[in-house]
Amino acid sequence: MRAHTKATEHGRCLKCRRPLRKPTPDGYGPKCRAKLRRAARTDTTHPKWQTAKAMELLELGAIVPLRQNRIFLVVSDDGTELYRTAATGQCNCPAGLRSVRCYHSVAAHLVAAA
């Protein structure tokens, strides 16, 4: 029988793919979480409310990287929709389809920048 270690039971960090020792609701390890918070604090290119909503998405674990931290799946506010968004600003949410910068893409930008 195969022995399980603490690191393999809890999965891997969504950002750096290192094994996690403790389960986290957001899926990020402590170092990557600190980098995300630092990126959010220093972000001056987006409105504060969008950065706050993006951090809320990250804390809830509602953003999951698909390909090399460039394309992400993001859950909507009410939890009924999944959107694809990119760190470069494209998103298939209603706002993104109107070419308006949404907080989904801000969250993706923060993950990619961290």
C-alpha cells in the first residue's frame, strides 16, 4: 500500500505548483498568497473597487489557472456562470464582451503579475 504524505493529501499551489502542507480555501501557498497581496497593493492601473473584487475572487478560490497562468476560469458573483479570462484583459463575461475591463481580468492580471 502506498504511504500518503501531508503534502500530497492537500494538493499543489495553483500558482507555483509546489506541494501544499496545509489545505487552503484559495489553493495558493503562503509565499504565492503574499505575492498576490503585494501585487494588489501596488496595483495603480485599475480602480480600487475592481482590485478589491479581484482579491475577493482570489480569497474564495474562484479563479483557477488553465494554461501557464495566462488563461483562467473564473466563477461569477452568483456562482452560476464560469467565464474564461486572460491576464491580458479579454473575458467572456457580459462586461468583457462589451470590451469593458472587468474585475475577472483584473484578478487574472494579479495572478500573472505575482
